[in-house]
Amino acid sequence: MRDLLKTENVKKKFGGVIALNGVSASVKKRTLTMIIGPNGSGKTTLINVISGIYKPDEGKVEYNGLDITGKPPHEIYKMGIVRTFQIPLLFTNLTVLENLLVAARINEGERFLNAIFKTKWLKREEELVEKAYRILELLNLDHLWNQPVFKLSGGQMKLIEIGRALMSNPRLVLMDEPIAGVNPKLAHEIFDHIVQLKNKLSLSFLIVEHRLDVALRYVNYVYAMHRGKIVAEGKPEEVLENPEVSKAYLGE
Ligand SMILES: Nc1ncnc2c1ncn2[C@@H]1O[C@H](COP(=O)(O)OP(=O)(O)OP(=O)(O)O)[C@@H](O)[C@H]1O
Ligand SMILES: [Mg+2]
């Protein structure tokens, strides 16, 4: 199977802190790949380098066979890589549907502003509403379409954030701790949704997560990071059994 994403020997320093010290990892098409590791091991920095927020000091990021190293975030986004954040960034006073539409309007940018013909604009608007509604159906959130987001639970907000990311027709979704602070039942539901989305929309996911108890049963491949390096990789059960991993988690 071909790699959709590949990093090669990626290095990133912040002053004297070496956040990434030569990370080579890949995400195969239509898989859930997970990055685990203790606090400060470089997981979020890796996501930030892939999504273009930080330029790596060294190394290469390849997406779908193209070198995207150091490209700005909006270009990377346009190429089909979206991300969600550790804390959902939603417009809490807007409805669920509106939150998805806002994302779409931002994506449309100029095209939307320059729409000269009103009918064309309305048609587009209709299409977007339909698309947003279909995404909400996939996430079982369609019955909540008209609710303001502040009324929803933390777990539902995480799902809406995923839904919003899907409005741009991505191929790769980067997620930073999608189930942080979510109760176990909902955490399993979120991962169930992620697996379904992967299958139905042929998506690939790169997921940073601390909660191994929930996440490991859903993922295809795991990278374990420690101090900016990958210390183990493989199928979830292989990685968990790796002594380097338990050492990193339990402290040396
Ligand atoms: N913008 C920044 N400026 C300075 N140091 C940073 C910056 N971002 C990350 N770091 C440092 O780089 C190291 C890796 O941080 P990172 O956030 O990638 O870790 P993490 O694995 O995501 O941790 P956590 O599990 O706590 O989210 C840490 O020592 C952190 O303090
Ligand atoms: Mg982090």
C-alpha cells in the first residue's frame, strides 16, 4: 500500500529544546495511524510541522508523492490535509449547521466574495447546506443541526469539529487528542465514527492520543515517541509490549 504521508528525518528545535530529533513516520492510505508518547515528547510539534504551522529545521515531509516541506498552512490545507486541535475551536453561539457552513465559507474565500450572479451564489449555498447536512448525518448529529453549539456536550463538540474539517473534502485528517476529557462511552463512539468515516470516505487519519485504553483497539499502526524520537512502531499490541514504550511511559 502506498504512503499518503511520509516524514523523513524531521528535526525541529525551539531555542535549546529539541522537540523533534529525526522523525521518520508514514501514514498509509485508508488507515488510522496513531502517535503516542508522554508529555513533551514532540507529538503536537510533529502535527504542526506536517500541517505547515512550523517549518522543520531539517528533513522532509511528503504528501501523496509531493514534497510539501515548509509549505504554508493554507496551501497544505488546500492539498487535502486538515487538522483538529487539542481544544475544539468552535463558534459556540452559532448552530451546529452554521459551524460547518462557516468553515465552508472560509474555504471558498474569494470565490464566494466575488460571486456576481446571485442565483449562482444561492445554488452554491444550497449545495453547501446539503453537504453539511450529509456530514452531520454521518456523525449522527443531524437531529441537532439547529442547536447552538454551547448547548452540546464536550464529546459532541469534538464530533462537530471533525465534521467541520470534513467540509473541505480532505484526504488526510490530523487530530490532536480527539478524546481528551471525554467520558469512555463517548470516547469509543468518537473512535467508532472515525473508523466509519475512514471507510465511507476513504480517509486517512493521523491521531495523537494519550488514552491508549480506548484508542489502541481502533488503530492500524502506532508510533511511540519519546524526547523527539520514535522509539517503537508497529501494530498496537507490538508497540505496547515494547520495553522502550513502557520505560518512556513509566519513567526511567
Ligand atoms: N512554540 C514552542 N516554543 C517553544 N517550545 C516549544 C514550542 N512548542 C513545543 N515546544 C517544546 O517542544 C517539546 C515538545 O512539545 P510538544 O507540544 O510537541 O509535546 P507533546 O508530545 O505534544 O506533549 P503533550 O502530550 O503535553 O501535548 C516540549 O519540550 C515543548 O515545551
Ligand atoms: Mg501535544
